[in-house]
Amino acid sequence: MTYVEPTTTDQEHECLRVALLTEGTYPYHPGGVSVWCDQLVRGMAPHRFTIYSIVAASDLRPTWELPENVDALHSISLWGDPKSKGSRFLKRVRKTLGHIGDALVEDKEAPGLFAAQRRSASDTATPRRLSSSTKTRRDADAHDAFESFAWSIGDPDGGSDFLEGLHRLFDVSRGAPLIDSLRSAESLEVLLLVMRKMQLDDRSAASAATEVTVADACLALDLIERQLRPLFEPPPVVDLCHATSNGLAVLPGLGAYWTYGTPLIISEHGIYLRERYLSINAFTYSRPVRSILLSFFKHLTWAGYQVAKAMAPGSEYNVLWLEANGCDPSRIRPIYNGVDAANFIRSSSNPDVPTLAWLGRIDPLKDVETLLYTFAKVREVKPETRLRIFGTASKENRGYLKICEDLARDLNLGDSVTFEGHVESVLDAYHAGDVVLLTSISEGFPYTLIEAMAAGKATVATDVGGVREATGGAGIIVPPRDPQRMADACLIFLNDIGLRNLVGRAARERILSRFTLDQSLAVFGDLYREVTGNITSAPILERNQVRTEEDMLEQFVMHLVERFLGPTVEEIEVRGANGTIQQIPEERSFA
Amino acid sequence: MTTPRSKKPVSKVTSIDGARRKASGTTAEMLPDVQGLLDWVLRDPRLVEYCASAVDQFEVAARLETFGLSARVVRTSFGFSDVFAAAAVVFESIPYMDVRPEKKPGPKMGNAQDLLRGALYAVPAIFVSVVILSFHLSAFWWLLPVGLTVAWGTTQAFTVLSWSLRDRKDHRSDAVLAASSIVFTAVASLVVSLVVRALLGGSATSVELAVALSVYIAASSILIFHAAERLLLLCLSPGFIGSVLSLDTISDKDATWWILASGVLVVSFALGPVVSKSWQRPTFSSSTKRQAGKFLLYGLGCGLLTSAVIGFATHSTRSSGSVAIAAGPLLVTLGLMEWQLRSLRSRTALALRETTDLRSFSQKARSAMVRSMTTYIGVLMITSVIATTIALVRHETMAPLLILTVDAIGICFFLALILVSAGLINRVLLSWLVAFGAMTIALLSEWSATGHIAADFGIVAVLISSCAAIASLSLLSRRVLLSPLNFEIQS
């Protein structure tokens, strides 16, 4: 964990000290969640914030300028050195000299003779073999705690034991890492047994026959130990912990809750568990590793739901996932993202040639491939159309960017599609297109969409997460991974400037009336005060408060689109039990 | 890779009673349309693959959503209360399919190329001999130890930093790192040479040669890091040709120019990124810097142990013949060291994938370890016997002791290399401490007993220290290397 600035405390009345817990986002990475974090922190002044940012590597530089009400930034590295304090050096030397046989600390990668050999240079965790004679009491306690913890991961109904196991590990660690204790042969042996049991309990005899290899167990132990590192950091000393997602970001909050009783609230933009299920797939890990990792994350998110005083998903749709994974519905308070309307103005001009714009991270969850297929289909009808893709790929997703670039080449899109990378002004990016697209397969309440709407753009988006709640009819929604439908929708807008402008205006009106930053911040302010007990009865956003049954705007826009397009029922073909094709009303019919 | 294992083909899936029973959360208006749902899933082979390999219904639910089966569709089209109820049915009904990740190739076994790489490491030793002979610099024995030790340390440290950048895919800092590596090595060796010259005497040419040698080593390590071994070989060919010609056709001084040309080529290519890449100041975490510091110490330890032999041997025999013969077995087996290290890593990686319990893994790892060690030590012994025979024929009386000492150093380096490649550098540093402690004690005891330190005894002291290092490395690595956690995990 790196320490950037000294912490100061603010004892002023009604000025809360808040720990904002992030994972892989603010302030090191761009993206919607980081935008939200920045808006939240700036907008919640005079509350004072300390940022706890869980990151992969330890040598990142913040890409966001921290607001003045941020007292300190702590980065917790999963793949870096967990502790770098000089005072530990002498302890290690003493320990090393005291236990020559076994006292090894923090060995890392090895370039070897002229770099022929190498372990990951960014990795610092040290596997360590302890003999029973030199085990410390702490090691033994850690091992006991890990053993029960590991068995709870393997138990589908072991959520309570998992939470208890986390608590025990936290108690044993006392703010110092347990790397050496957890990376032991004993832990490996336990995990091997747990993984074997999980395979035997698996649904399929064929799956049960999948052997768990030592490599599987090593990999699982490696990954689980890293995921647990945020738990072993000294817990934040604050009035409130606010995790920007469930999962790892919650771990420092759990420590604060157990140590000081600090209340925890969790915002879920995408659904953490759903995204783990999508990313940890059969093509990336073997089944035994995948089973235990996904079980770990399932239990971890369940644990977060049990401890959090309030859950604030970014959309009504995502509530389903929270409830399905054991979240108490009474604690769920959906809070929509908001945009600063002053920053998003309508453009008075249109691009010279018909242009589609897309803005976001180049990431498999954003399904850029469908975007390219869509564009290819649009060009079959309107060859002069351009596609401008704004956004960068993280280090992990550079391979995906390459796949997309190759696909663009294979589809013979030539210069008509451009990967434009980072863009300084998102407004310019939205205005670069006649239509703004969102092709994601998983979303919370996407900024790309509401910002584009605020900029008065007609949008075509996939029906995921809170997209339907955002557009409310002021835009076209199509099923995910369906290039044909998306292309049809794009062509409708490209062919009709009047409709495009009409929908764009309606979209902007919708954002200004419902999804502004001020509205969002006000709800968070109330939530902060309620969970910390600073006010007694401020009404917090009720479920469905934002959504009204009679949505006049939506009806108005639907009516207009109907007028222009005729039949307005979108059909998804599904074959019913009687073998007939059922017509499923969706948002629009453009097939 | 997809390997269907179920006897029931996925395409023949029908709704089953169990699945219907699972569809508990259904709407009051309509019964769940299980068959319709399954048909919908079966339309897309990708979705089938995801669902058939899912670990639980949550995974199926996530996949269904991403393929367009939103809560609304699942309710209005198929009569399920939500996507989770539908997912439970799909999870129960779709037969299991064994989808496995594409196997990443493990570390390759060592091969004859490693022997060639070893030769690349050894070639400069020939060059140095030619250059020293051409300038008649045999008196300034510290030239080689200084150049070697400084460069060994700095190249190890810079290699760690380079790996760190490569892991981050930061190629824009290559230029700065390459230039810094060479400049830092040059400055460090210049400073050390000047200090040693002030203490022990020597010519300005010796200082220049020590700096040149260290710069060459730093530059060649940059090329090897970038896997430009063929380029390095090409650069070294003029020097090699010159050295061969110097045996008969051309003068030593002419040969030196050829060697210098090789050195200039190597340095020029190593500095290639300086002109071809954009400049960016690299940043490193404190842990990476600390790790680089440890590797600096590791390299310095290797260099000092080698330098001690060179120093004492030069003073003991006053003949470069003994030193050259003694160094032969180690230089010849450098490539074998690479070969066996890679083979060990490859065999243990295979054992990790194949074994299902820790005991079996330990047995296989032990067997791989014994095989690599036996092969290396066996070949080292054979070459040593040949070298000893040559020495005895030439009446080089000190050579057998020197060969024994150099062999001990070779074994010591091989063990250290295995430990370092397993991520256990702290143990190697501890062993270096033990080795130099043993050497110091031996030399002090000799000095206190006789009032001076004979060069012959110095060689014995190095032998003692090498044996102490071997014992320490063996003790520290005895159980650790059999633990699967010490081998590279592909994550």
C-alpha cells in the first residue's frame, strides 16, 4: 500500500470522513465508474474523503487530479509489494538471521543469468515453505483460519462460514499481510482437498471426473491469496465507508466495520458478481479453478450484502441480481447516475458525412465486435457512413483491441472506421456522430448513454442493465449481440434527420428532468447522513420513486416515433410451447 | 478446445420433468415454456457452449442476459418470473460440455541452442585474453575482476527493471533504460577502476579496458534481453575472426582492432532504442527498485567470487596459462547450465500439470532436480578431468587446485541460478553472506598465523567459501524447491 499524502481529520460538525473504496477504477483508470467517483467526491464537499484504491500493479500514477477534499490516497496492490515500509527491513533481517533454515521473506522474480529466466517482474509474492518446527503462533492461527475459510468456499451454502472465516483471517492478520502464512504447502493441501470435493459435488459425472491438478490448486491459492490482500490492510479510520462496487472493494470496509463499527454502503454500477461470471469463463481457467474462484466471489458479494447498511445499485434492473444473491430488499436503494447538464450542450451542426459514434473502454463487456458487425451492415446500405470509436484499451485488454482492429480489417471497413483512442472532450466525441451507439453486453447505468442523451444525440443501445430505465423511449433499444437489429435502428436515424433531432431533444429533456448530477448527489447526501445517524428522518429515495408509472415524456416520444415509423412493436422471435412464433413486445420494431 | 463428454448430444435436448419442477418461480398467468426457452438457447452455438460449461445457474443467468434474454423477455415470452428461474432450467437441462481453456505452452526444454548461448557468454573471455596479450597488461590483474564484477551487478539490476517495464508493455522507456544501463555501468566501473588503481597501481589503459569490458557486458546483456542473440553473434564475428587470425596471420594489435569493432557494434545496437524509440522517463515501484537492489547484490556476489579466484590465481602462478585452463570447464559448461536450468523448469511445470497430489509432485520435482544437477556436475567433472590432464602435461602445478575451485564456483552458481529462478533470491544473498564470511575467516586465520596471506592459500580460501556457499544453498533449498508454490504459475 502506498501512502500519498498525510491523513488529516476533520471534526467539523456534519462534515463526515468518508473512505471511498474502489477497485480498478478511480483515480488510476478512466471509465464511467471513475467519472462517477470524481463527481461524487467533488460534489459531496465539505465531506472529507480518503480514497482506498485496489489496483493490479503498484507503480501506477493517478490519471485523475484529486479534488481538494481528498485527504489521502492509499493504493492497495494485488500484484505488487504489499508492504514497503523501511522499518520492516530490520525485522526481516533479524528474522532471517534467527531462523536461517526457514526465514525467507518476500522473494520475487528472477531475471537469472542474462534474463534467460524470469518470474513476473511485477509480482512480489513469495511462496514459502514452512517447517512445522519454525511456525510462529500467527502462522498456525492463520492456517487454522484459512482451513475453515477454504472449506466454506467449497460449500454452496457456506456464506455465513465464509464471512466468519474472513473475520478470523482479519483478526489474525492485525493489519499486516498474511502472504507467507497463506502461501504454504499446508494451505495448498487444504485447497486441493476443497477443490476435489467441489468437483465431486459438481452437477455432472463428466465434470466430477475432471482431475484437480497441483497446478490448479497453486493457481487458485495464488489468486485467492491476492484477492484477500485488501482485507489485511489497516482498516480506514473514518465515519463511513463507501465501496464503489461489491467484491474486493468491500474488504477494507469489512475491516473498518469489525474494528470500529464503521457503517458501510455499497454502490453497484454494473453487478460485480455478474461481471465475474462473464470474465472468469471456461476459456480462461480450468473448471476446478473457475469453480472455486466463482464460489469465492459469490460468497464475497453475499458477505458484502450482509454487512452493508445500504446497497445503492445504479439501476432498478440490477436489483434482481442483488436479491438473487441474498441481499435484504429493505436495504436496497437504487440511485441513478447523473450528468452535469451544464457540460453537455446540443450541437448546432451535424457531421459532414453520416457518422456513428461510440465512446467507451475497449473491453469485451462493451462488445466492440458487435459494433463493427453493425457498422458493416450499415455500410451495405449507406456506404458513405463513418464509424468513430473513441476510447482506449487497458493493458489487459490490448489483446482485445487487436482482435477488434483485425476484425475491422477482415470486414473490409477500411478507413471508414477509426479507432481514435483517448479523447479530451467527451462532448466532442458525442457531437462527432449523428447517432451514438452503446453495444455493451453488461451495464449498470451507463454514462455514455446518459451523456449522449444530455448532448441531444439520438442513441441506439443494447437492452442491458439500466439502459431501458435511462432511455425511457427517448432512443432505440435492441437486444445485445444483434448486429442486424442495431444496424436497422441506426439506419432509421441516419435516414431521417427530423426524427433524429426530435428524439435527441426528447432525450436531453429526459436527462435534465431526471438524471442530473445535483439530483444524484442530493440522494447520496441523504444516504450518508442516514447511515451515519447524522440526521434522523430524512427521507431516502424510495424504490421506484424515480420511475413513475405514467411517464409522459416516454409516451410522447413513443408517439412521435410511431408517427414516423408506423408499427412500433419490436419483435424478438421466440418459439412458444405450441410451436408458433410469439411476438414479444420490446421497445421498437425496426426489423 | 471443446470436448463434448455427455452421451446426449446438445442438439437433442428436450424439456425434462426435473427441469419443469425446477422452474418454480413462474408467473400466475402462464406456465413456463421450458421447451421454448431451450429452443431459444439452442439457436446460438456460442450460448449453448457457455451454458453447457457453466458452473452454476448464476453463470447461466449472466450469459442469458448478455444474449438478450432480459427479465422482461423471459417473463413475457417464456412465462418465468425472472432470469434466474429460467437459468435454473437451462442449467439442469443442457448437458454438460467439457470446455477447457486453450493450453498455454509451458517452459520449453533446454536444447542445443542453449549451448550456443553459453558460447556467447564465453567468447568475451577469449577477446579479453587477446586484448590483454596485445597490450602486455598481465601485471594489472584487477582489470578483469573490476570490469566483470561491476557489469555483473549492474546488468542484473537493470534486467529486473527491464522486466518490470516489459510486464507493463512499456516500450517507450526502453531508450532511457538502455542508455542508463550503459552509462551507469561505465561510470560505476570507471569510479571503481580509479579507486583500485589508486590502491593497487596500474596504467590508465587498464582503467580504460575495465570500463570497455563492463560497457560491452552491459550492452550484450541488453541485446540478449531483447532476444537479439543472432544479432549479437553477428556483431561478435569480427572479433572472433580477428582472434583466430591473431594466432598466426595478423598481429595481436591488429586483432585488437577487430575486437574493438565488435565491441562498438554491440554497444551501437544495444543503444538502438535511443534513436528509434520515443523517450519516456520510466517509473518503478519501491518494490521493483528494492528487487533491483537485491539483484545488484546477487550479481556483485557472483563477480566478487570469480574475481577472488582470478586475483589469487594471477598472483599465485604468474602465468595466464593456468588461469585459462582452470577457467575452461566453467566457460565450456555455461551453455549446459542454461540448458539444464530450462529443462528443470520445463519438467517441474509438466509435473505441476500432471500430478494431482503434493507427494507425487515432490517426487517428480526431486527427480528433475537430481537429473539436472547430475548432468551438469557430470559434464563439469569430465571437462575438468580433461583440463587437469592438459595442465599436468604442461606442468601447470597449480592448475588442479584452481580447477577444483572453479568447479566449486560453477556448482555454486548453478544452485544459485536455480534458487533465483524459483524466486528465492533472499536465500542466495544469505548464502553469499555465508560464503564471504567463510572466506574472511579463512584469510584472517591465515594472516594471524603467518602474518601474511599467500596467494596459494587465497585459492584455498575461495574453495572453502565456495563449498560453504554450496552447503548453504543446498540446505536452504533442500525442501523449498520441492514445493509446487516455488514454480511458475500461469495466471
